[in-house]
Amino acid sequence: MRSARPPAFAGEVAALLERRGAGLVEVAVLQPADPFLDMAGEDLRRRIFLTESETGQTLCLRPEFTIPVCLDHIASQAGTPRRYGYLGEVFRQRREGGNEFFQAGIEDLGDTDTAAADARNIADAHALLSLALPDRVLSVTLGDQAIFEAVLAALGLPRGWRMRLARAFGSKEMLEAALADLANPPRNGQLPAPIATLALDADLDGLMAHIAGGMETVGLSASAGRTPADIARRLVEKAQLRSVRLSDEAFAALKAFLAIHVPLAQAAAALERFAADAGLALGAALDTFAARADAVAGHGLPSEAVRYDAAFGRPLDYYTGLVFEIASADGERPLAGGGRYDRLLTLLGAKSQIPGVGFSVWLDRIEALRGDAS
């Protein structure tokens, strides 16, 4: 059983967060489970430790800090912009063992200068790792959910396909499976003919009535589990996905985009060339990307160590723009990861939109590397 004590260098990390204008906050270990189950992504959902309150509410042990910090910010009705630092334990089932470990990081809420806030968080995460691992060469990998979604929209993909691909962004296996289906849509002869016809016609009312009638016949309550409306919408979405096949030109453009992997200093130009060659307009997403690249350069990070990978994402559903990870140049596992989540606070109950960006650092991985070096 691992010790519940923070690593020896935790004090240095806390001091750095304070210097960066992100005073440490405390958030409860027990959290409402629904926000994580709804918004955190399939990978994290599978590894959450669930429990139940005396009143029957589903709770979980804190699996990360972003959602709890955002919930506390909304509850406190604090003003913005505001930076929150944290350092504490999170609880997840981990393949490599050790279900309880320490993370530190920053949640940066309410800054409307997207490029500056994104760059500041990348620089903060890099500074924290450089402090804890002064002798390590660090590599930074950036992706951009907004650029990916702009490419999908410019290619003319329907909403259902854009949603599926956006959800897959961050998982190599899920993205490859989605692209394979997009190239050769699967046939589905398992649905009864009346349901298949209604789904293909996008007849939601007729489909809901048919499903509700079938549920009543077998004695299922329409209010138990998924409703007829939920089932009907999902069946229509699946039917629409199967009916779409990208042209060879559009599919080749999507593959060409995902193959872009260049130093960040060259990335905006590479995206502009791609868009021109493919005849696509990426609009505001590309403007924001270019401004962020300039802002990152202004922090003086080693230019050769910061790269843009168009296929890179992170497996959390709430990201909307920048995503990034930082690793030791000679290591496989990331030491820090983060990104932008401009819709999250509204989904959690904020009355107005509050932009957000942040990162977390795995202190146990840093501790292992410091041990290797000593």
C-alpha cells in the first residue's frame, strides 16, 4: 500500500503555483458522480470509484480536479478572471497499479484572451516540470480540438459524424475505427423493417410511437432507463451515420490533415497550406491557433521541443480547443496534460459562459524520475 503522503518536493510545487498567481484551494474528496459520468470521457468513466450517500445520491472519489474546482467556483459565485491552484490526491483504477496518487495543477477561469491564457498554461506546466526535473529535457505536444472540428465542418460532414469523430479525438483506436466506418459504412440488417424505415426517414414521432408501443407490449415502463425519445434519436443518428460516405477527395484531405506533425513555429503555415490545397476555410479556429503559437513563442520555451500533432487529442469529453501533454524526451508516459474547456462551466450550471483552460501534473511520475536520477 503506497503512502498517502505527498512527495518531498510538493512544497516547491505549491510555492511555484503561488508565484504564478494560482493560490492553492481545497476541494472535497467525495464528489457528485454525475458530472464525471456525463462529461469526463469513456476512459475516465471506466476507472472511477463509485459510492452512494445516505440519501441515495451517487458519489465518487475525486478522479481529477478540473470538474470539482469548476463546481466550487460556480457555487462560490466568485468573479473572474481567477486562477486556482491545487495539490492533492486523486483516485482512479490504474493499469500500472496504485489507485491513489497525487496531482498538482492550475485551472484558469474567465480570461477572454484565449491565446494568452493557453500559452500561459503551457508555460506554467513546463515551468513546474523544469523545477521538479531540472536535468530532464522536456517535449511538448500540442493538438487542437477546434481545428479538428473546423476541418470536419469544412468537409461537409453531417452533425452525427462530426460528433462521433470529435468524441473519438484523443483515442487512436476509436479514431481509426470511426475513419474505417466512414470510408466503408457498415450495413445493419438487424433492425426490424418498420424501425429501419422510420429511422432512415428520420421520422422521430413515428419511431418514438413504435418504440413506446413495443415497450408497452412487453411490459416495460417508458420512464425506466432510456426513454423512447432517447432510443429514437440514437437510432436516427446511427442511420444517418451509415448513409454517409465521404468522397475519395474529402477522405484524402482528412487523412492529410491528420498526418500534419511539425514544430509549433511552422504549424500555422502548414495548416494554411493544407487548407489552401484542400480548398477549405478554417476561419476563426486558424486565427486563434496562429495567435496562440505566437503567444507560446513569447514565453521562450525551446522551439525545437514544442510540436503540433494534428491527430493528437486527450481522452476527456469536455475539451473545446487546445490540448497538450508534456513528457520527458526519453520517456513514454506524459508528466503533464491539459487543455481548454470553454463549454464545461455552462454545462455544470454557470449562468453565463466562463472560458477555462488548465493542466494537471502527475507527481508520482515525477517522483519516479527523480528517484531514477538520484
